[in-house]
Amino acid sequence: MPRFLNTNRGGIMVNKSLPGVASPIKRSEFVIQLQDIASADQTDSTPGIMSDLLAYKVPRHTRITFRPDDRFIGSLVDTAAVALADTTPWELVGTDPNGITSEILSNGLYAQIKELQDRNKMKFLNILRTIEDDFIIKLRVKTTTVTADASASTLALHCLREAETL
């Protein structure tokens, strides 16, 4: 099983500190947003095929954990700054650093991730997965006739970040 598919919460965190000494691992709520993604990892989509739109590389000495109640919110627009159709399919994919193995973490239609108000309509990830450092989390979309504009889109992917500290 690839490292990033680790679903065993017990073995993920190892407390290397002595009793009474602060843990070297800092856990915090985190929201992956567009500004966290390098411009080189923002690619406009290709109409008619499921293509990468955004790719977030997990930093060194950090792991990202998606939990069932974490939300995914996005505003995806085309190159004319018009919102994509509600029926546009998307996938959230975890990929190893070499691009050899990948797994669809979540998927659905655009109407689910654009919801901001109604909690009953919001997209919850409904997964428990840990993505290790250097692995890549990709948002892929399949537009019909338009090109999705990565740099004009917005993203809020809620998760737990666990980072090694000094």
C-alpha cells in the first residue's frame, strides 16, 4: 500500500519527545487555498477531458490528513470569468511524488463545492486519508466546451496539518 493511502491513525504520529517536553509535531487546522499553490502548478483545463487544474505539493516534514467532516469549497471559472456549469465533474486526487500511483480521494459535481451557505448541500470529504510530504493533491475538472481558468478560480480545502518542528 502506498504511503499516502495510510488510513491507520495510530501509527502516523510518533511522539519523539521526553515526558514533560513539548511534542516536536505541531497539529493545526489548515485550509489549502489558491495562494498555497505555486503558479507553476496552476494549469488551465483542456475541454472534453478530465485534466489537472490545481496541484498542491505537501511540504517537507509535513503531512495532511483529510477527515470525514472536512469541507471542500471552490469557485471555478472559465477564461471569460464565467462560473463553470453546475454539472461540471471534478476529482480530488492524491498522487505519489513520481506520478506512478494515484487515488481518487473525492469527486462530484461543481454544484456541490460552490455551496457556501446551506450545510446540507456543502461538500464534505467523507474520507480519512493522510497524505505524506512530497506527495501531490490535485484538483481535476472535465469541462465540456470551455477552458477552466486556474488562476482566476478559488479553493478552500479544509484539513489537519501535522508538521515537524525544531
